[in-house]
Amino acid sequence: MTDFSNLFTGKLVRLGAWGMTPEFNEARARWSADAEFMRNYSFGHAVPRAASFFERMDKKEMEKENEFRFTIRTLEDDKLIGECFLEPNWNHQSSWLAIGIGEPDYRSKGYGTDAMRVLCAYAFRELGQHRITLNVFSGNPRAVRCYEKVGFVHEAVQRASIYRDGTRYDTFVMGLLHAEWEAQQEG
């Protein structure tokens, strides 16, 4: 079970401040040149971007009051390995979630799952959300397994909605309710 005495820390990672630092912008520029990352993290086109692009984008993002953005850093050596965010709809107590592990050496090693657990705890315990929703495409089985481990349930399928390299993939809509998450914490 995750220790919730520290709101931003899991077993492997901590959620850090999102900001316009050269380190973060350089990392995101590097991740944007990683086709595997970009094609799994974004439903849009994969396009390499310079650090200056992210600096300009951050200025716009920082003005949004309805998003909670975090970096993902390792506990072991404080290495920046990814990013995540929640976008709550306050009227319905429902958040949309996105996460990406940008550093290839940290994929499939539990860091994303740990970050998801911390982010879900934050959404439910700090933001008072009733549910969390995410979209993932069927061509990203690593992410699907991660979300299932955290307790997300398949709720809908958007058939043949993603087109990559001549193949059509489904988009899965997955959700996690506060009560389901609490039951996991007690179990």
C-alpha cells in the first residue's frame, strides 16, 4: 500500500513542481524526438520540438487554473523521468488524467504505475474527485496493463479511432471511481 503521509511521494517516484526550468524543457524536447513516446503519449502527430517551444507553451499552460501538472522524479536520484496531469471538472467531481514516462530506461519498471497511484491518491484525497477518466489506445499494451494494475476499468471502446503505420487501433476509455480506489487501499 502506498504511504499517503506524504501527498506527493510513492515507493519509486515523487511528483514534483511543473515549471519553466531549462532541465524540464530540455527533457521534453528530447522526449518529443522519441517517436515511441510521442505516439503513445499523444493522439496527435509526433513532431520533434525545441526546448524553446516548451518554454513558450509553459507560459500559456501556467495561466490555466483548472489543471494540476506535475513532473515525475525518481526517489533514488531525483532524476526527471516524466510528466503527468489532472484536469478536473469541479461540477461533476470528475478528472481527466494523462501520464507519460519520457525516459526510455525507466519504462516497464514500475515507475509509471507508482506515479499513477500517487496521482490518483492526489485526485481523490486532495481534490475530492469522485472519478478519474483516461483514454489509451489498444496499440499501447504497456499503458493498459499499468492502468489495470492501478484499478482502472474498461468502460468504452472507440473502434478503429487511431491510425498508425497503416493499422487502425481502438481507443479504450478507462475509469476509476473513488470507492473502488478506497477499497483497494483497504485491501
